[in-house]
Amino acid sequence: MQPIVTTEIREIIEAVHYRPAISIVLPFESKVNLKHDMTHALQVISEKLERELVENYPEDLCKKVIKKLRTLTSHLNFDTKKKSIAIFVSPVFEKVLYLDFKAEEKIIVDESFEIRDLVYSKKQMLKYLLLLISGKETRIFLGSTDKYIKIATHTPENVFAYVNELPEKVANFSDTNERRRIVMEKFLMHVDKSLENILNAYHLPLFVLAPPRVLGHFKKVSKNNDAVIEYIHGNYDKSTLQELKKIMEPHIEVWKKKHQLDVLKQLDEAASNKKLAFGIRNVWREAMMAKGHLLVVEKDFMYAAQTSPNHNLIYKPSEPVNQLSYMKDAVDDAIEKVLLSGGDVEFVENDVLKNYHRIALVLNY
């Protein structure tokens, strides 16, 4: 599994909580007038934020934060191939991240930075290995949501490289079909050995694409069948990378749905073992006590709240809002606490967690 908490995400999470903490997420797609349009959009956002900050925070803090924001936005890289941008600013911290996914616009002022989009993007950028085998050759790719990268191996990729390795009595064998079978299985054994090294290096799930006859031979000789998510029948050795991406899309969707069912099964098992908290108030309390093993939340669930004096309890905010204890999204803070205590986070589709009030936490104890 790839780590969710990368160095950059950890830097955001561990930043000192200091109001006002501003989080800005914007799509950053390449277009002719990108620099002009983004500069204008950020100018409008800065002016809007300045008005909001002046109403709720001391003037010196407001000036300091806005100055930092304008400095950051004046030095953005408009030549990046990334799809979104995340800007984090507080009186004691500033950071710009360029993201690999297209995000919706979001502007939040709170005590801590909004990290949900960063974590969600990591979860959505699924990575896997793709092994293509034909009757003649093999290739292996590192696949993700948006691209394939061919992995170099030290094994010959063509089956004919193994014809000369046959023992003399087999090489002279008159049964052509038997010779082909032996050559194919020898070839696939070498492929499988190389695959084993790659699996040990990447620790990723595997899809295998091959004609039915070749798949039968591969399953027979392979020691890595347990790593395979799905065997896909067909001869794809002449497919372009773009064609491979289209071929894989429905299989990836099935994989994602199966993964979601596996996550729900974990919740049911935790509930049976009395190791499950659900509903935002219960989840918040347990997360604050560093008891979270796995947080599962519907992807669009947000919950504005106020904290109790000891910060272990939350409740719906009342008017007028107390800015010192108000949170625009308690879910985001729960995500942060679970990750910092060594837990994991999974997002599921909306309405999947109806029985758990949209959020649940598998406990360590």
C-alpha cells in the first residue's frame, strides 16, 4: 500500500494550529489565459477573505495573513501539468501544493487547515501493476488513474529467447505442440520470477491480461497468483497506452466497488466485536483519544461544530457563534487526528453509511 500521509501532507497536518488558518483549493487546468484568469480569481478571493477576516480577527493578524497570501499567489508556477492547487496560510505557516486531481473550488477559514481533499486525492489515485502477456512477449506497467509507465525488467520479453535453452532431448522432440508448451511454460516461469521481484518492490495489486490459453499456463506455473486482483482474457499486446486505459476502466470500477464492500465488512466485524464508534460526536471523541484504527466517511459529509472546553466533545453551534471554539468541518479534524495517531482513512459513496450516520471509526481497543 502507498502511504497516505506523505511528507507534504504531514507538514500541513502538523502545522501549529493558529487562527485564522486559510485553506484554498482551486482547479488549475491548463488553458490559454490561465495566468490571467487565476491571478484575477485569487485577487477576488483575497479581497473577500480580507473582509471576512477583519470582521472576526485582530487587524494585525489579518494584515499578516493577507500579505502572506498575496506573496504566495504572486509566485505560482503556471507551467505545471498538475490539475489543482492548494494554498495554506496562517499567521505562522504558508504552503502551496500542486495536486494530481481536479478539485472543486473550496475556501475555508478555521483553526486548522483543511486536508480532506489531499487525503481523498491520494485514495482516488489508485496505483496497480498491469502485466500483459501474449503468445510471444510480455510487458509490465505501473498503472494509475491517469497514466501507465513501463517497468524495465532484466528478463527477455520475447518467448523466442527461451527456445535455445531447451534440453537437447526436448529440442529434438517431434511433437510441435509439446515443444511449444514447454517453451511457453519456461518463458512464463521467467516472467513470474521477474514479477515476484517487482511485487516485492512496489507492494501493489496486480491485473494480468492474456489470451485464455496463455493465462492457463501462467496460473499453472505462477507463484504470485495471490497478488492478482483479476485475470482479464484477451490479446492486448498491440494496444496503445490510451487503449489500455479504456480497457481497464470498467475493471478498476469493479475493483473499487469490491474494495468498498470489504471496508463495510470491516465495519460490521468491528461492530460485532464492540470496537466501532459511529456518528460524528462518538467518532470525534474516540479520535481525540487516539483510538482510531480505520475511519470510514462518506465523501461529501461535512459537519460544522463547536467544541467543549476540553475539546473532547462537540455539539451543533449556536448563535452567536463563538469563533474560538467553532469548526467549519469537524470531519476534517477527525481525519487529521486519526492519521496522526497512525490510523487509516477510507472514503465511500454518499448514502452508503446511512446506518452509521455517515461516519464510523474502527477502534484499536
